[in-house]
Amino acid sequence: MSEFVEVIPLGGLGEFGMNCTMIRNDSDVFLVDAGMAFPQEERGNALGVRVIVPDISSLREVRDRIRGVVLTHGHEDHIGAVSFIAEELGVPIYGSRLTLGLIGERLKERGLTEKVELRELEPRRQIELGSFSIEPLHITHSYPESFCLAISTALGRLIWTGDFKFDQTPIDGKVSDLHRLAAYGEDGVLALFSDSTNSHVSGLAPSEWLVREPLRNLFRSASGKIIASTFSTSIHRIQIFLDLAQEFDRLVFPVGRSIVKNIRIAAKLGYLHAPEHLLVGAGEARDLPARNLLVLAAGSQGEPMSALTRLAVGQFKNLEVQPDDSVILSTRIIPGNEKAISRMVNHFFRRGARVYDVKHSRVHVSGHGYQDDLKLMINLTKPQFFIPIHGEYSQLKNHTWLASDQGIPSENIRLIENGDVLRFEPGSATVTDKIAVPRRYIDDGILEDVHEVVLRERRFLSEDGFVMVILRLDRLNGNLIGEPELVSRGFVMLEESEELVAAARRRIIEIVEETSLEEKQDSELFDEILRKGLRKLFRKLTAKRPLVLSLTIEI
């Protein structure tokens, strides 16, 4: 029997997105979730990066002990990395039928269908991953068939809540498994790992059902077409829009690859009621009266090339935003996306549309529990140790205070971050180490990794521009022929920067004179010497770091 269990978050703590955690003992390892994050401006946005996913290279030393990946639900921040890491891991992926349906489509797109085994989870049906036994429990969230995990170990039981709230009137009628959680609490729970997203918000999280009436009022008052957007994996919210479209005699035109695909998959699997006559294509949508059309568009976070942004700037073929149209942003703003969403909203206003979002109307309710939900989870499970997960640092910290107020001794509360190794041993839970948790940047065009060097060069180009140096050297002795030429884009106006240009030319001449003929004859070496010297000069004189390129012509 193992005398320890280690829990190591690889992402998702102290940040939103990229939820992925390794749980291991001396014989077995498994992952809970494998999510992605969208790049923000300081993390690659506008640098050709599509998504950021965990780098699982840190798992190489335990690769032969990994038994599987267990997915709590199908939102992108919990499953978005699966198609990028599944083949490398070579282990089964466990999830609900809907979650596996969404993942299966992505694996198919990447040619991995035959290489990755998908295994369905069902509520209260235990699975065995080596020495770990895991029971999925149904929990309410903004996604059908979300799971809380009861993980049995040799030291005791861990409860991993996943994303949750206690919704008493869920859209699908399936409430959280409070009875099972309470039974585990009575039997004894070693540690509770609990969602912290709304730990700063008092009260109980509103039911998903409560968004229906405000949305109905907007449908009732709309005279033009309605353009609505939500997360493409928010199946419950999409169902509300489809129901309202039928009620108010509107046909639905889904636009954006992700939302079209997810509607098709969820309807096929029975999680979404979407009659065929209700959904229309571009041709039929174009010919419909505006009052009879609902456009369901992907891109609620203001992504530059999304369907919603293209509609906002008038670049969507055969579909224009008119002054009497209504735009409904039925989603929360992910931190870091505020500017992009604001720009998009302004474009809609320029075209005369009315925009409704969480600032002005209850068009969205959170899928994450408020303080009273979090208290109830603590009181149901009665854990010995408490660890907040899923959220920025301030939310994790708020959750520790909340747990303390509910009677968890402060010495039994652990606030951990990405890379911390939380080790459970008989009677103790201690952070014993910290490992590196690198991440992979996935290129927008080729869906492959962007090397950090390439990303750094893209950032330099976007922020500081580039300078090209053109030299003519004597082929025999390596001496400079004529003056060096400089070309700049996005750095400085050379014709207005005489002192800088003069200093650069002097430095180039010095480098040519200081470099041996042998070094000059090695073109790659000489180019690097030249670039290094100029980068240092430009950084000293301008505090900027332009990308330096060189072209040496031998005569």
C-alpha cells in the first residue's frame, strides 16, 4: 500500500484556463482535466498564437505509470488540450458521453481517432486507475453531465469538485448528487479540492433557468434580427436560445465553426433539442425577414477572426448589421478580454444595433457557485484538509478565508499554485517541492507548436519593429566596401534619427574591423556577431529591442 499521495497542478491555479492536475502515488499516476487557455495580449495575442496548452514533458519520468485522463466536463478550459497531448500520453481518456463526443470530433480532425481510446463515465459508476478508485458524481454547472470526482486512495478520499454550483432548477432537470456527497462526508473525506471562481460573491449562484425570462423579454421587444453569442460549449444556454427562437417564430442561423459543430454533436447525442426545420444555412438566412431570424454566433470574447467580430465590422458575407438589430452577449467576460470585447461592442453600436450584456441585463448567469454554494460543499463533505482550485490568486485566497469561517482549522488549509507538489502522508499534507510547469503555444495556422524563439521574435516585431543591415565586403580580405546601409520598419524613422544612424554605422564598422577573416567567412557566425552587437547598441540608446536582420554581399 502506498504511504503517500501527491497532487500537482500543471495549470489552472492562479489563472483562468488550462486546468490540468496530476495525482500520483509510488505506483500510479492520472490527470484530472486537460484544458487550454486563450492568449491574452501579454501572452501571445496577435502573435499568431491560437491557444496555450500544458507542456507534459514534466511527465516523462512517470510516463509508464500514467493510467488515464479523467475529464470533469467539456468546457474548453478543461478539455481543450486533449487533442494536443492525447497521442503523446497514450492512455485512455475518460469523460461523459457528450464530452467524449466533442473530443472525438477534434481527434478526427487531427487524424488521431484510431490512436486514442475514449471511455465513457457514468454517475456513481466507479472506475479503477491502478491503485486509485474514482467515482464520478453528477454536479450542476453550465454544461450537461458535469462531474465531481470522489477519489479513493490508500490514505483516504479526495473530493475534486470540478466546476459547480448547486442549481435546484437545472435546464435538464438533473440536480447535484447531494446525498452521495453527504454520505462521503459522514464516512470521512481526507481533502476537498473546491472551485474558487466566485469565492468573492455572496449568496447562492442563480439558477440557469433565471436567464430565460430576461432573454424572453429581449426577444419580445426585438423588431429586427437578433444576433446572440455564448460559449460554444454552453449547451444549456444554446438550448434556451433555440427554445425562444421557436416561441417567437424565428429560424436559427448558427455561424462559427465551433458552435455549428457543437450543436450538431449535442443534438445527435440527445443533449440538445434542435429540430431540423429550425436551423437554416446562409442562403435561407439571407432571404428571411429580419424579424424572423436569430443569428447564433461564436466569438463572445471578441476574438479577432470570429464570426461575431466579423459581423460587428461588416465583413460577414451577405449578412449585415442593421440599426434595429439586437445583439445579446450571453456570457461572462474572461479576464484579459475586456478590451477586445469593448472594441467589438463599439463596432456594433456604430452600425446602430442595440447591445445587451451582463452590464445592462441579466442575459447571463454564472455556472460557478457563490459563497453559499461553496459553504454548502464544505459542510456536506466535512474535509480534514481544504485546498482551493480554479481561479486567480485572489479568489483562491478568498476561498481559504471562507473555509476557515466554516470551521476548517487554518493549519489544515493549503493554498497551492501551479507546480507545487502537495504531498499527503498519514496525518499530514505538505508542499514538499515545486516543479517547472512549462506551456506550449499553438500556432493559429498550422495548429502546431510555436517555438519560444519564434514567439519572442514575433513579439519583438510587433512591439519594436526590425532593422535590416546591408553590408558589402571584399571577398579576399573581408574589408568593408562603402558605407553600411540600414532599413527600418516599425522601429524609428531613420531620416529623423541621424545620431542613431551614425552610431549604428560606427558600431558596424567597429564590428567588421574587430572580426577576423575566418569569422567573416562563416556567414552564420558573422551575422550573429553583427546582430548581437547592434541589438545591444539599440537597447542602450533607445530601450527598444528591434529584430535585427543582416545581408552581407561579398564582392
